Amino acid sequence: MERKLKFNTIYRHFKGNLYLVLDVVTDSESGRDMVLYKALYDDLKLYVRPIDMFLSEVDHDKYPDIKQKYRFEEYKIERK
């Protein structure tokens, strides 16, 4: 099953921080599609990352103690 990127959705990075996916933008030099996302902590900085990297699995050889399967996973807000 292919993973799909969802816009206006909060994702959790495998190291714990939360980010809001805003859009897909094109790198003017390479023509590569990049995910534009915003940190939901500290200074609310904007970032870009190649889509395939954003949706990739965690390198469990490098990070053997990480339980999360993917680099970024959709964050579900639990309601009580």
C-alpha cells in the first residue's frame, strides 16, 4: 500500500516533535516536489523536505530503539 500525504494534517516526527503539512512546492533548481511543513513548537519555523523522504521509513539500523515505523506519521488527537 502506497502512503499518501495529507494536507492540513499534523504529523509526528519519529524524534517526537509535531508538524503541520501545508502544501507541496517545487524546488526551482531541481524541479523536485517538496513537502512544505511547519513546526508546531518553538518559533513555528517552516521546512521543506523531499516527499519520498518525508514518507520514508525510519532507518532502524541507525535508530534501533525507535518504535515508530515511518519518519513522519499522522498524529491523532485523542479526545476524552
